[in-house]
Amino acid sequence: MKHIFHLLPALLLLQVTAAGQTADYELYKQSPDSCAPSVTLYRDGTFFAEGGCGRVAERSVGQWQQVQDTVFFLPQPPEKIKVVRSLTAFFTPGDTLNVTIIASCGKNISNSAQMYWKWPDGGLDPMLLSPQGMAQIINPPAEGYLLLSMMDQYIEVPGGFANNFIMRLNIPAQWASAHEWCRMDRFYLLKKDGRLVTPDALAAVYEQQAHQ
């Protein structure tokens, strides 16, 4: 897969996030365009890089560390990321299987999750999600089990002993809903005057974006 940073040939600008979120991460973008290449630096030392929209989008995650004015990035394969923090299961009377998925920020992302029913023969059927803030399956099949597709991983939701699950994730909502991951080598960017700059002589200069 192509490197995401062929989309980052120039200066990345700091875009101040909405109130209440600035303590958690810093978002840098090439331009105000919603599909512009971006890098998010989380306070816990992880990063999320994204370029493009829809099917042409490419994304990467990993660790970052700043040494003086240089930010070093160590990308990680998405399938190596620990996705689930905890799983709470309980039983209620009825014929419905309910799954609620909570991102690390506390946001309910059940409606945007990709879920499949895996049959004993290995086949996968996509599951339709309820708009009520959870994945809801009426009259689930007697055979097979539910799979959550996230970060290039299939995560099993165990069945049989419970029909209600609350899954709390280790990852932000942005990661959980992302697809089209790319595998990248180590790289670095220069941090100057509230900007991230690619280390090449042809780097263009972009105006800093206004605060939101």
C-alpha cells in the first residue's frame, strides 16, 4: 500500500480543536479542507495520520516522541494494537442480542461499528445496526457468533451465556471507525512555530489556521 506521507509533501498546520478536547491531542492539517492530510498527536504518546477521504484514504497509527524540535514517529501495524479494554456481559429476558461499543473518550460508537455474523463453516454475513445507540440483532442465529471488525482485526463477541454486551475500547473513536490502513516505516517531522514541517527543501509554507 502507498505511504500516507506522499500526501504530506509540505508544512502541516496546527488546527486548534474544540473546547474540552485540546488537553487530549493536537491536530495538524495541511489545509482547512476536510480531506486534507493530517497528523494527530495524542498526549499519551500515540499518533494517528490520515490522508484523503473515502476509498482513497490511507491511515496509520503508532508512537511518537519529541526530541528538541524533532518529532519522531514509530508506526505500528493496526492489528497489533490492543483494541478492547473491557467487556461487560449480562443476560436479560428476550430474543435480542445487544452490543454497546464505547471509545476511549467515552463516546458511544455502536452505530458506526462494522459487525459480522460468523457461521460454523467460516462464512461472514454483515449485520445491520440499530439506530438506538447499540448493535442490536433480533433473533440471532443459534449457530455461530458475532464479530467486530476494527483496526484490521476481528474481535469475537462471545455468545451463549449472555445477550447484552458493553465493550469499552482502548482506542479513540477516530481509530475505531478508520479503514484502509497502511504500513509505514519510521519517519520524522520538524516542529517549528506551532507547525509540523517535512524535512525536505521543497516544503511549502501554509498559513496557520484560525482557532475553532
